Amino acid sequence: MPPGITDAEYVLAQYDGAVAYMDACIRRIFQRVEELGLAENTLIVLNGDHGETLMEHECYFDHHGLYDPTLHVPLIMRHPSLPRGWRVEGYTQHQDLVPSVLEILGIEAGIDFDGRNLLPLVRGERASNWSEIYLTECTWMRKHGWRTPEWKLIVALEPDFHFKPEVELYNLIEDPEENDNLTKREPEVVEMLRGRMEGWISKREAETGVRAPIHTNLNWHGSETHQGPFESSQQAYDTLHIGDPGAAARLQARDAVPGRDG
């Protein structure tokens, strides 16, 4: 656990409270649209920009890394033309949202979007929008990867502050929680996925005429005390670590006092 955390359930309860509050706010949006008589001609879209890691993979209570708790985001759409209570399987990306919204609203943009319309999935005409997805992380660590329905490859471009291995490979069917790194046992799969990833990067660089930013943004961390890539995980940790163990302990102690408001 992070320094200062003596009660993980306390932290999880803060997340539960935030989710409950957001649920109430979203409910009010739906209620107000109904009150205004706009429900039959209004599209409501609820989407997240990232997931959240609680205690998985020792990436405590934050939203970084390329594990599925961070990659998987909510997408809820409400419109009279869409079926109610319908959960759609398959893989989509944020870039699919704009062409889908325009299609639902009947707007012809005349733009060749990178994203793919979601409605064929809703209608059962297509199983998934994507069979392979390129992954990048450049907020708290510089990594990229390649995901298929069966496999996930994660490659660190410099040491990360979680002291993770340079290469990670997970079988998402047999190990959906991504706990068993198969890099050493499945070297051929690693090379196959790495080849697919590098091929896609090269293709995009040729199409755009720009080198992939993951390779050029070497001061991604924004540190004023360190320049360029980190040379070790300890260096990354010492440079990037934030938080106050003392404050964490005080908050937990405060809220543990029976009958105290706060």
C-alpha cells in the first residue's frame, strides 16, 4: 500500500461516495430533460475519458498505466431511436463517438473520420469496431502497447515509477485481470504483437508525415528537476511521486472518529 494508507476500505469508500453523487447528478439531468418536454428529440451521451485503478497492479487509486481498469470507460447513449437497456458487446474507441453522434442526429458532415460508427454494433450487423488497438500512456510513464481480444502487450520505453518490467504480455481470455506476465513463456507472441504494433506506427507516420510523439516527447513528465528519459524506476519514483503520507493518515483518523461530522 502507499505510505500513509492504513485503511484501504476508507479510500474505496470515498470512490463509492463519488460514484453515488455522480449517479444522483446524472439522474437529475434525465429528469430535467423530461420536465422540459425534450426527451423525444434529445440525444444524451455519457462518456469517460479514462477508467480508474483502485488496488489492482499496485497502481493505487489513480488512472495511469495500460491495464484494463484504466482503459475500460463508460459509454451510455440515450435517444428515442436507440433501444433501451441494450448493452453492446465488442471493442470501440473514443474516436468512434463523433461519427456515431452525427449518424444518430442525421447530420451529414462530409468528413472521412478515423472513427467508426457504433450503430452497426447496436443493430447486430457487426460484432466489434476493432480487432486490434494501439495503446499509449504518457502521463505518469512512457509506454505503449498492442491489444487484441486475446492478448495484450505492454512495452516500456523507459523505466516507470511502479518498478514494472520492461515488457508485459497477458492472455486476456485466461487471465482477464492481467496478473500473469507471459513474456518469457510466449516470446513468439511477444514478437508477433510487437511487429503488428511497430507496423501500425510506421503506417501512421507515413500517412501523417510526423514521427510518433511517443518516441519524440522525451520531457513528457514536465519535471523541472529532471530532463529527458528516466534511467531507473527509482529515479522516476523520486521525481514523480506526489502525496503526503501524513495528510493521508490524518484524514483516515479524522473520519474514523465515531460521531464526527466531516
